[in-house]
Amino acid sequence: MDKRANRIDRRCFLKLLAGVPTFVALRSVGIVYAETRRYGKLVDLGRCIGCKRCMSACKRWNGLIVERDELITDRETDLTANNWTVVNLLFDSRNRTRKTYIHWACQHCIKPACAGACPVTAITKLPGGPVVINEKKCIGCRYCFQACPFKVPRFDFEKRVTRKCHMCYDRIPLLNYMKPACVAACPVGALLFDYKDEIIREAKRRVQRRGGSSYIMGLTEAGGTDMVTILPTIPQDLGLVVAPEKVVNRNLDKIRITAAGFMGASFLTALMYIYATLTRDKQESAHEDPD
Amino acid sequence: MRIQIKKFLDTILSSVEGSPAFYVWISFLTTLVALGAYALLMSLIHSMEILEFYTNIPWEMMVSNYVFLVGSSIGLCLVSSLGYVFGLQRYEIIGKRALFLALITVILGLSSIGLHLGHPVRGAIYNALTPNMGSAMWYMGTLYPPYIAFIALWFWLLARAELAKTATESEGLKAKAYRLMAMEGLKPYLYQRLPLQKLGEKLNRLLPLERAGLGLDSDGVELRWARIIGTLAFIYALLAYTVEGSLFAHTEARPFWYGALYPVDFYLGASFCGFAWLLAAGIVTYKVKGDDIPAKLRDLFYEMAEILALLLSVGLLFTAYKMGHGLFESAKAETIMLLLKGPFSPAFWMIEIAIGIVFPVFILLYSARKRKMAGVLVASIMVLVGYFVKRYDFVVASQVYPLIKRQYPLHSYLPTFMEVLLISGIIAALLLAYTLGVKFLPLKEEMPIPRAITK
């Protein structure tokens, strides 16, 4: 074989020189690496019947403790360290006769603020979509609670770590692309698990078919989330406070705020210096170091 | 063996001479510390739930206590840097007391946050192994250890000469302990054991330490090194506290904390806390001991009282600005109304504003003009109480407001009994450490450091 075939000539080298950074840049922008490769969870509240089978399936798969009577239908439950997903009844504030069940869990933000806040990088966004807490690394500082726009993480007082839904990431690749436990348990197809772009397409299709005032939550909230929820009406009517539409975890914002602190610090230093020069006695300056 | 122990105890007791009131005070504080330790032990044995069990309010009184104590430490560091960094010699005499207070407050503040963490040891390990450069908390964990080291070194440099003097004046175990603290005789010992002399000569050739008056044998070396270390500590204090404010201000999901105002607000709070701590601790110590305050120090205290009044009025202005600015942002306004009109309003108006800022300004100005020490003391203690409540409101009020579901009422929060025990244990440990420090360490405001010019 000709040895020359394996060599990189100048033209090829130039191509690589231009191509590799372009590829890397595009990847980081997120155009190439986009919705086609991530998984997402669709929650269709128009179909949810509030049976709480998703809750019990979640508990069974993840080995969580059942606390008292939280699995009874229509019983108000809060997210806890042993309750990674809850189903609650919400009333429409404009029309009290209209009520809907809401399936609430970690929304798996595309740019998770919790991961940006964690001081020891215990929280990671997996390439497949789940936002996962490494419980062996979590120091229990609860800064992620503060950063989370949906207030999802909960502290486990026994294990002294933070726990939350991880979209059954241990189930997805291991068992031949099985769905998360809650999705597999849903008897009415209110939960759906697929590639993210398929999920968005399906959500839009359902909303279009249903008409009315349906609202898709998760497309823009907190910069987009991998759990997409179809609400029967806008979130404000249901008493839900939606996260700001801009991306929460912005490093530029953090730098801006810290810079304000530095400016305050330099201002303080300047004030102290001015105070020192103005009030220093002549006697004192005579005692200063001669050298 | 028993005789030896008895002898040992006797020597300790004989060195701790004091009035009955002193023993009562010490035993009271020790009891509180023991109760705090009991609460901690129970939380380790049973569950952390006995300390803080509100699922919706993850940061509670331990965090606010931590912010208060660390802010005090930074403020004390700023006050002592007036003397050693900015060259105001009249402030140099209070350096030792300020730095000792700064050291114990920052250590107890960090232990307060350490007990709040689920896994403090893990925190130290993974902070070093897998850092997250985008997280303010990582910078916090990284900047405080060098700050503590610099503060401790600075204090030691200032206290060394007097420790050595006490060692020569006393005998037996006490002399040994003080000699150890002053590290007296370390240099000849090291020179005998290790080939350090050659190393020292080489180092001197590389860095002209001797010529700059920084060599070990130079005259007034402590003061010169104290200035260098003090500058470093000052810089680290500013860095660490900027990050501390940013830690809260970065959280966009907590509208009350979010924004560029809080890092600046933290500095203001720290600076008046530093003055207040120093005035309160200094005056109380002189009053309890029954000593006369030296004239020089008396003048300085009144001057500090006036500066504190000025800082407090700036703080009041800043608070008004902060609240007014927040009311125009719809996300912040609802939390701010909790403070202005809601369940936090008694604490806000009565303690944070009236007791913490407004009354002290008048009392301080009046007593500085009339030269009444008691007024200064009362006002500075009021400032401290106000600042503690201010930080408590700041941490808790923001979290009480429910963010996701408006249908719920406000989250309720009351410190648990065990939490109160632990916090009072930490505060008692602070007072105990200060009492023992006054007893054993040279904190008195004299001029012990060899001045740079002795020629």
C-alpha cells in the first residue's frame, strides 16, 4: 500500500484546522447537539386521573420509604426526600369547578441552576437528559434548594444528603431503553417518554387537537426543561408560579453581581484610606518608619 | 498518678484566680456549651431532623448565625487594618483585641455552618478535589481557610513579645506554656537539629530580608511582618466577604436575595458590626475588671463611636434605598412587604431599624459628645442585637414566601428547641473563648510591640 495515502497533506490539514473549531463551537452552542439526542418526559395533565400509581412505582423502583397515607388519592402531598414525584389536585382560580391533577417532580432543566450552584459538582446534567445528584459526593449544604427555580430538591435528614428525581437514569440505559418507572406505570398514557424532539412534537400535536387554552410548560421556563407538561390552562390560573423565562444559571450574571461586590470593596478601601490620610496627626506621621 | 493529676489541676487552678462571679460566669457558659454539645450529639445519634426539619426552608438559624459571626470577624479585621494597613497609629493599640475576636468569631461562625452541612468532612475533601468554579459557595470554602491563617498569624505577631515577657516572668508549667506560645527558643533549637543556618544564609542572599528589616533578628520585625500579613488578611477578608454576599445574591430563584445590592450591603453590615463588637467587648472588659481605661484609648473609643454613628446612618440610608428599589420589582416586592407589613414587621421595625440603627445613632452621638462610656456600651450592644436579627430576617424571610404554589399560605418557621440550644452553645463558646483569652492572652491595650525606631 502506498504510504502516502495515510499522510495528511496540506489541504487536508487546513480543512481540519477550519473544521475542528467550527465543529466544537457549534457543539457548544447547542445547534448540533440538540433535542434529537436527549430524552424527555411528557406529562399530559388533560389525561391524568390522579391514581398516584406513578408515585408508588417511583417509590418501588428507587427503594423509597412510604410515609403514612400519602398514596391515597386526592391527599395533598409535598415533595420530600422519599417523595420524588407527587400528584396533587389543583383548582382553577378563575373557575373553581374546574380542577386538574398535577404531576410534579424535577423538571430536568436544560441548563440546571442547581448544577451551577453545587460547590463540589455533585450535580450533573447527563447527556441523555437527566439531572442527577451524586449522593456519595453531596455535602448537604442545600445551596441547590435555593438555586432551583422549581424548588424541587429535598434534604434527607437520615442520609444527610439532598435527593430528588433522577428520571430513572439507572433504568434507561441498563434495561434496554426501558422507560422511567412512573412512565411505565401510568395506566392512561398521561406520561410519555421519548426523544426530546418527539416529545415536543407530540405535545404540540395534542394541544392543537384539543384546542382551548392549553399551555405547554417547559419550552421556555428556566431556559427550557426536559420535562414538558401540558396544562389545561395557564400556570398562573392554577396558582403555579412559573420560573422566569430567561436562563437561570447565567455565569455572566454571577460575574456582574460579584463585580458589584468588588466595587463596593474598593470603595470601602478608598474610604478607609481617605479617613486615614485626613485624620492622621502630624505627631503620628513623625513616628512613622524612617525606612 | 493521682498525685500528679492533682498537682496539675492545682497549677491550673492557681493560675485561674478570680472572683466568685468569674467562676459563676465560667460555669454558666460551660453549661450552655455542654447543652449545645448535647444537641449536636443527639442530632448525630438520632437524626438531623431534630435541628432543622422544615422541608421548605432549607437554610435556617444556623446559617443566619454563621453570616452574623463571619460578618463580625470581617468587620473586626477591617477595624484592625486601619492601624496596621492604613497606618493610623492610634488604632494599633486595639489590634490585638480586635484580631483575637476576629479569630474566634470566624472559627465559631464556620463551625456553625459546618454543623449545618450534612457531611462537613466530605465538603472539605470534594471542595479540593472537584471544584465548581461557577459556584460562589466553592469560593467561600476556598477563601476562608487562608483568611483564618492570616488572622491567626497577625494576632500571634502582635502578641508574641508580650507572651515571651510573661514566660520570663513566670515559672514552671506556665512559663513552659507561654514559651511554647511565643515560640521562644525555636530558632536555636532548629539550628541545632537541622541544617537551617545555611538555608537561612542562602535565603538571605536571594531575598534581602535582613536589609528590609524583616530578618528574624531585626529590630521591630514583628511590626513590619504584621503590616505585610495584615495587608494580606485585609485583601482576603474583602474577597471572602464579597463572595459571601454573592452567594446569596446569585440565586435568581430567590428574588429577595437576587441582585447586586447584597454584596455591598454585607460590607456595610460588617463594618458597623466590627466597631460595635470592639466597643462592646473593650468597654465590658475594662468595666468588669475594674481597670481605668487609658486616656488614649478613651479618646479612640469616642472617635470609634462617632464613626459607628456615621456608618449606621449610611446603613439606614442604604436599607431605605434597598427596600424602595425592591418595591419596584414585582418579584421582590411581595417578600419585602412581609418585612414592611407582614409577619416580620415587628422584628423589622422594632429591632432591625429602631434598636439596631436609629436609637444607637442618637445614643452614640450623645454619649460621644458628653463623654459617657455607658451610653457607648449600651448602643454598641444594641447594634449587635439589631444586626443579628437583621441577618435572621434576611435569611428566613426570603424563604418563607412560597414560590411555586401561591395557593399555599406562607411557610411557617420557628427555630426548634435543639437548634436554639446549639446556637446558644456556639454563642456561649464565643463568650467563653473571649473570657479565657482576656484571662490568659495579652489583649490589653498597651503598646507592647517594639516600635520600628529604637535608635
